[in-house]
Amino acid sequence: MKATRAIQILVEQKIPHEVLPYDVDGFVSAVEGANRLGIPAAAMFKTLIARGERRGVVLALVPGDETLSLRKLSQAIGDKRAEMVDPLEISRLTGFVKGGVSPLGGRRSYPVYMDRSALHHPTVYVSAGVRGLAIAIAPSDLAQVTRATVVDLRD
């Protein structure tokens, strides 16, 4: 298994984590990825890409079985409104493909906002930067390495 940039960052910073592969054949949702790993969907955090009116691009981490509240995100980033980026922009903005977006190791470093429900889990799971590869990490370590702002983001 080839180490992705996200994994390399965790190794370089000596942050405890585990890399978990799972079978995919194209895009699978975070809930389906959690099912394939045998973990609760609430612990599998999807990385969504949004754009604030003035703030620009941000990453939002929310549980796989929940919906991002754009109203709460816009409040968190101090903007009047926020919207999801067009899926066709994902690769250009992050270097990742839909279903493989990681909060770590992207083309550019964007501000990260993590839903506070992550702190209710001893371990959360995020994409390692490719489809079919997840990183298991303590939520406090994830918040620290991504410099995430922890807020309520769910609808």
C-alpha cells in the first residue's frame, strides 16, 4: 500500500493513527465506506468542500450519516452565506477525487471546520486521500494536525 500525502504528514509528525483499506469500485458514500469497514457511520467523517461568500474555500468534517448545515458553517466562518463547491472543482481545488477527499495533504491548505460530535468518539475515521483508504485517528489529534475549528455543523 502506497502512503498518501495525508499518511506521510501523520508519520512525519509522529501522530498515532491506523490506515484501513476497504474495497471500492468507484465512488462510495461515507456510510457505505463505514459499513465496509464495520464501523459506525457516525464515526466516519466525510470531508466536504464549501465556499464562503468572502472567506473562500473551507473544508467541513461531518459524520457520514449527517448533513452539513451551510447556515451553521457560514456562521462559523463569519460569512453571510456558504455553498458547496461544484463537484467538478474538487480535483482542481484539492488534488483529490470525490469520495477520496482528505482534510490532510491537499493541494492547498484550507481552513478546516470539524463537527463537535467527533469529540464524542475515541476514534474517528477520515479519508486518507484516495478512495478505499481510511485513517483511524483520535479526534483531538485530527483537530490538532488540521488546526481545525471545532463547532456544531450538523443540520
